[in-house]
Amino acid sequence: MRNVCAIFMKQVNDTLKNKTVLIQFVMFPIMAVVMENLIQPDAVPDGFFVKLFSVMFVGMAPLTCMASILAEEKEKNTLRVLIMSNVSPLQYLIGIGSYVFAACVLGTAVFAITGKYQGKELASYLLIMAAGILLSEIIGAGIGIWGQSQMAATSLTVPVMMLFSFVPMLSNFNESVRKFGSVLYSQQMNEMISGIGKTLPGGKSLAIFAANFLAAVLFFGFAFKKRGLE
């Protein structure tokens, strides 16, 4: 735990100096607050921007941050030094993953307050967001491990991030996109969040989410086996 906490605090300090990573955690929550308070209630459905930006946040922030952090530290040989200092790969990944998860939970809290979720609706919203954040982290970690450099990881991250974050947004306005994106966990998140307080998640949605989770774990395992953290 001492090693995990040290990695966690190291990343907190690094993020305060790295505005590129920091903006990933604050951009969408701020946009949701601004849009919900500036757009007239009769122009869009209540909570529209909270739901929209929540899914985009999950599809972008944890994924890009995990990939960027891992790829950067691999390229700078920071990971090699940490492993030689008796920090195991598992401890490192838990430390970084916990940090990204905690930062994303703070953003999620802003969304929840702005969306005025309470009681069971709040619990459902937080559970959906937590599952999505964890899944995005696993995908981002796999990309960060697979990339030989930060530039290579970024080139892989951008199309994946756009797929998971923008398809659910476009699906709100286009039925064809909605059908195409139905196999994505972010699209299922979009439908689950939209159904909070109205309907419970269906078996199909949960099955697709589970399949995405399994695919993410397999991808991460493959990347770790082939490239490792050193």
C-alpha cells in the first residue's frame, strides 16, 4: 500500500504540472455546468447536457489519461526505474488507476450535482459512471502499454476515444448511428443514464457491457504480455 500511495501522490503532483492531462478531468464537467445554466429549459430536455457530457467524459478522460501517462513514463524510462526500485507492475497500475478513477469521480460528482440526482437515481448514476470509467481505464492502459512512444499511443488513442465519446452523442440525433453504436459500452451507458428513474437496464444492455468489459481485459492482457511495462 505504501508503494501504491506513493505512485498515487506522484501522479497528483505530475498532473498539477501537466495542464494537458488536467484539462481532461475538468473540461466536460465545466461545460455541463455552463450549458445547463445558460441554455433555456424549454430549448432542450431537462438534464440533457449532463447526460450528453457524462458519456463523452467517460469515453474520453479516463481512456486518454491512462494511455498518455503510461506511454509517457515508458518513453522516459520512468517505469523501468520504478520497477528496479521494487515497485511491481501491479502496484504501479493500481496506483495510476486509482488516481485516474478518483479524478474522474470528482468530475462525476459535479455532473451528479448539476443533474440534481438524488436517492436511488443518484446511486444508479454513480454505479453506471463508475463501471464506465473502469472499463475506459482498462482500454487506455492497454493502449498506453502497447504504444512504443507517447506519439504512437496518441495516434491509437484518438480514433478509439472519438468512437466511444462521439458515437453516443451523434446517436441522440441519428437512428442509424444509434444502431451502429449499440455494440459499444458508451452507447449502452448513454441509454442507461437516459433511462434513470424511468426504466431499469435491460439484459441486452448488461450483456453488451459485459462483452465490452471482457474484450477490454483481453486486449489489456495481450498488450501486457507482448510489451510489458518496461
